[in-house]
Amino acid sequence: MFCKQHDLIVSDQELAVIEAALHTQSKILDVQASAGSTAARSRLNEVKKVLASLAQQKPTEQNPRRRWRGFPWVGRARLSG
């Protein structure tokens, strides 16, 4: 099955709202699917595919912040025995 693809211009804030709404929808559908709804299960699979697609297409940060993980010399220190 081939789907037409369209280019959309969406701001980062709008994309975050859309992604949060899809996460909420997936939680709702998960509850419905666990209750036995096959329609909810198939819709949940579609929503998960869209979320995965968004995650792949999301631009990565150019300079990710480095996390401070303690004292850098501790890992290199040798204990004298």
C-alpha cells in the first residue's frame, strides 16, 4: 500500500503538542485494547507507527548538553595497596 506524503510546516512547539497528544491517545487506546477491543488494538498500532516515524524524523540537537557525572579523576585514580 502506497501513501501520499505531504510536507507540513510545523513549529517545534506544535510538534511537541502533537507528540504529547499522540502519547495520550496511545495510553487511552492501550486501555481499550486490553479490555478486548480489536478496533482499538489496530488503531493503537497505527498511532505507535506515527510516533515511531516522528521520533525518527525529529531533528537531533547539534550540541547536546554534557551531563556532569561526578569527579572525572575518580575513574582514573589508582588505589595503592
